[in-house]
Amino acid sequence: MPELSFSQTEQTYSTRYSKAGYAFNLNEDVWILDKNRTINWRLVNQEIDKVVYEGFKLTIARLAEEVSSHHTFNCWNYTKTYLLSSDMYQEGLITSKLILSLKATLNQENEYKLGTIRALLRCWLEWDFKGLEKGLENTLDRLILSGNIKGKAVLQNCPYTGPYTLTEQQFLLVWAGNAFNIGKLTLEEFAWFYTIYATARRPTQILALRICDLTIQNSLDGMKYELNIPRAKQRGGIFRGEMRSLSITEDMYLILMNLINEVKIKVKRYLPEIESEDLNQIPIFLNNKNLNSVNSVEDLRDKLKTIPDFLHGGASKHNSLSNSVSKKCEAISERTGEYIHFTPIRCRRTRATNLVRHGITGVQLAYLMDHSDTQQLKVYTAYTAELAARIFDKMKDAMAFLAAQFEGRLIENENEALRGNDPSSRVYKSNNEHIGNCGGSPSCQAGIKACLLCNKFQPLLHAPWDELFLELLEEMEQREKDGASELILRSFDLQLAHVKAILDACDKRITMEEIA
């Protein structure tokens, strides 16, 4: 094996955990991803270029943390076998020529393996690890694989690197809200996820936000919430030199305001004499290490003036937050039956694709995506159709996962409910038939569709779940007859998936009771 020299940051982070929870060490040759899959780095081509090997290993390590063991192993195995152990690889960086040569050797049935390799290479590029030829991304974009469409459309079809389907978006949002409520996501992680998802701005733009950028105004139409976001990638532009205002929801305002209050407390504890004007210039996503090096309020003002990005989080902050959210994510994709891979670039592609679906193109799309012109918009407009079939066609593993989550919350009667003595906790379906209880806040009156997605909902074991499933299907079919868009129709998928999971959990419980 080539002798590696990982950076100090990577060395201190040598012990990692796969998505399945298995520990592995970056410097060891054997990584156990789960009980069925093991990666043995001694099987990789002994003549591989040192830089390529390091980049390959770092990419696989991060993939292992963020996506399923199955996908990680396939990425490693196909890249090792078909790319780096082939006669075509003649040392050196991974090049466009190598990718095209590999494609020429694959028959139609095996081209999907190159699709998996491409997904790995896209992550490799996005995470900025070494070992790839400059300009390789253009070659990956132009690849035509059997059954796919030319260009960036291929990227958008990819369930690992392309935009999220509507169902995946719903799963992500529901998971994130629940994860924050139970303390699995910190406030900063939740705010990072929500801001990246809702604004679809680049991570560098979100990191450049300051407390003063979040505003609220009382208008004739009610409260108006806005976020002034610094522009990025402007030729000759200075840090926070140009801003664009974006209207946001009250939910997003409250999330960011809570984080701001947390940041203010931290800064005041460190600099008790700080004034409100100075506080307003503190970043929302703070560089804690650099804050600790500030000696006084005067020093803070000097830093803000001479080194304006000093207190802002950098690339390591973005990587840390995105990596942490992705590692913790338990939302399931209906396309793959695996955990959804959260990355900021996927949120950006999703936002643009959603806008195109609503008929927004050209200059309007460029403005909403914060582009200066329409040159780069082909990536978003080349393809907008959903690849996945209806949700249950490809969701067997995901349904089993959902059903397992509901098993622990099933109640046989109201006496087992967390708020069983509170009649207002009862949840009813359309004919006022009792189907479960709310174990959360008494002030929540969100309705049955929201209850189905909430981790505080306790379903009744013997409630008519089959009837509710049919009711939702009939409502969806009626909406379709009334001319509802595909976007509206797909919004039913998440509720249907959860009712189906409850049905499966009930069937399993009843079967076990009969056996006992």
C-alpha cells in the first residue's frame, strides 16, 4: 500500500463510525461497515498513485459515515475493480480518458456500475479531495449511460447526488423536525439544515450571515420576515459587499432567532462589555475558535474592520455541520429504500428543479438562484420529471424501517397513551372514529395528516387503518380528477407511507400475540 500522510485534521479524526454505527479507523486496512459488509484496503491495486489512494480513502470514509453500507461498499468495490485495478489505469490521477475508456469496455447491462462510480467521483469532487484531473466534472456531465438522458439530466436522476423528489423532501423535513425535538440535532445543526434547505443558497453565503441580516417588519399584510443574504461568486466582489433580500417563513425566522439568542449569550459571556451595535455584526454561524482569540471589544471591532470574515465559519465549519446532519439523518428515500444523503448542493438542485416545475425559467430563475445571468441554468432545466414510480413500488426496505419505528408506539387502548386522561389528545379520522392519541403538546391542533408524521403520535392497535389508507387514496384520486398537479398528488405519498407502515406494525403485533 502507498504510505499515506493525512493532514493533522484528518489524523485527529481517524476513528469514524459507519451509518450502521460500526467504528473504523482511517489508518487501518480493514473497515467493518456493518455485520455483512467489510472493506479491505489491501485488495486495492498496489501500484495506485499515492494521491489518488488518499483521496479515494477519504471519500469512502466520509461516504461510510453519511450513506448506507450497501451503497458505500458498491462505490468502493466498483471503483477498485473496474477503474483502479484495470489495465486501463496507468498510475497518476483519475482522468477523463480513463473514465471514457472504462465506458467503452462495459456492455449495456453493466453500465450502471459506471453510474455508481460517477456518484462516488461527484462526492470526491464536491468534498475537494485530491486525486482527480481538473475538468473531470465536465466529462461526468456529458456521459450518456443506457436508459438515461444526456448531460446534467443524468445528475438529476441520481438518487444519491441529484435533487430530492417531493417525497424525499417531506421525509427530510419531518425527520429534521423530530430529530431536533428529541435532541438528536443541535440547534445550530437544525438551523444549518433548515437554512440551507429553505434558501438553497451556497454554504459560503450562509456562513457569511450576520445577526443584523435577519429582519422583521410589521406591514399591512401582517408580519414580514426577511433574510439579507450576501452574494457569492461575484467577480471582483468583496466579502459581504453585495446583498439580496429573501422573504422567509415565520418558522425559519424563529429557528434563526433562537440560534442568534444562543450566539449572543455565548459572546456576552466572553465579552461582557460588548454593545448591541457590535453584537449585530456577529456571525450567526460563529467561528468559536477565532472568537476565543479576541482580547477585548476594541479588538473585536478592529478584527471586524480589518479582517471582516475573521469570526465567520469557514470550509471546516460547513463540512462539519453538513457532515454531522448527514451522519445523523434517518430519513428514507422511496427510490432506494436507503438513508437519504443530505448535502447542500442537492438542496440547491432541488430548489431550482422545483422552480422549473412551477414554470419559472430564464432571468427569473437566475435571480431566485442568485445567478448573475442565465448561462449556468441548463443544469436545472434539462430535466424535471420524477424518475421514481409510485412510493410503494420501491420502498420495501424503507417500509420495514418505518414499521419498526411505529411498533414501539402502538397502544392497545387509551390507558397506555401518554396523555390518556386528556380527551383533547384523541386523534380522529373523517367519520370521527378514534385512531390514536397525541403524546405531545396539548396546544398542537395540526390535524390527522400532520399527526401521522409526528413521532409523538401513538396509533391505536385495532383502529381501522385500512379504511384510512383507502380514504387517503380516494382523496388523492379525486384531486387527480379535479386536475391537481403532480406536485400536489405526490404530497399524499408521505401520509400513505406512514399509514401503510402502521398497518404493517399492527399486523406484526397481532400475529405475535396470536402465536403467543
